[in-house]
Amino acid sequence: MYRCNSINAQLVNGNKDTGSTASQIYYLTHQILKLTSHLKSHSEDYSSRRGLRKLLGKRKRLLIYLSDSNAALYGKIIQTLGIRSLKRP
């Protein structure tokens, strides 16, 4: 949990603004990692799989918005969280 808080502080510059796009992407990534580890041991949990797909879609929409509005922060988030960048034409 300590690592998560330090990443959040780096991304949001220590702000407690949980409504910012960067914070939302961070929290969604944290939830996605938790659900992914759950599904590794419970492969037939279809409700959790559906929830994971919904979270992935929401994070993707937020990343698209952030890449259009603030490319520098987008690059920093991609690098810090270790997620793939968007494949956009």
C-alpha cells in the first residue's frame, strides 16, 4: 500500500484531488491489478471478468482524454504506472 500512495503523490503532486484525471487513472489501475490477480485464481468468475472489462474501458476513455488535453502528464502516467500507450490512428 505504501508504493501506491507514493505513486499517487508523484502523479498528482501531493494533492488530495481525487477527481483529477490522473488520480482516476491511478485508482482504476490499482483496481484492475487487484481484479487481475483475483481472476488468476478464480478463472470462472464471470461477474468479476465483466467488471474488469468495464474498468479497462473507463481507463481507456480517460487516457484518450488525457492524451488529447495534456500530453506531458499522459506520458508521465504511462511511464510511472507501467501501462501500454494507446494505439490510435
